[in-house]
Amino acid sequence: MEEKLEKSYRQVEIRELGKLLEKKLRSVPPTMEYVRNLILDAKMLYRILSDEEFELKEEARKDFISALLYFIEEKDSLRDKIPIIGYWDDYKLVRYVKNKHKEEIDRYFSEVKHFIANYF
């Protein structure tokens, strides 16, 4: 997983990342439960990343960006062309980052009292 994060990272402005994420999310049908969870987790990572009032640790910031870019960018494999299984590796990577940085995510939710999730 760390290798995927490293390969996916690049400097990107957070607003541009948000636009790319919105575009990607419009093309992803929430057909399977893990795909719906992927969408929600991706939105959550972006929400935390884009909150200018929250001091996110640098390692978490880089991993959030990497995971979102991995999800956003098209891959050439046939598996990624099939919606039912094509997002499984994206889901696993986003879930890995979510678990790896659980303390940072918990800290965010403890500091942001009025968080409203955008479910769809």
C-alpha cells in the first residue's frame, strides 16, 4: 500500500484536487456497498484535507492526497474498466489510509463539532 501511495503522490492544489474528485465521483456509480463506502471515505478525506482551519499532520496530508489521486486517475488495466470490481484496489487503498491515520481523523471530528456529511 505504501508503494501505491508513493507512486500516486504529486504536488496538487487542494481546490484542483477537489474539482478532480468531483468529476471522478460523477462517473462512479455506487453499485456495490464497498463503492458507496469508497465514495464516502474519499469525500471525508477531501473534507479534512481542504479544511483550512485544521492543522493536518504532513504525513497524513500527503497520504490523503496520494489516496485521492490514486482513486481519481485512470488506470490502464482491464480490471479497472469493470465497475463492480474495478474500484476494489481504490477502496483498499483509501481504507488503508483511513486506518493508518485514524488518530488524525478522530482528532478532526473531535475539533469540528458541526460536521455534516455530504452523503450524495
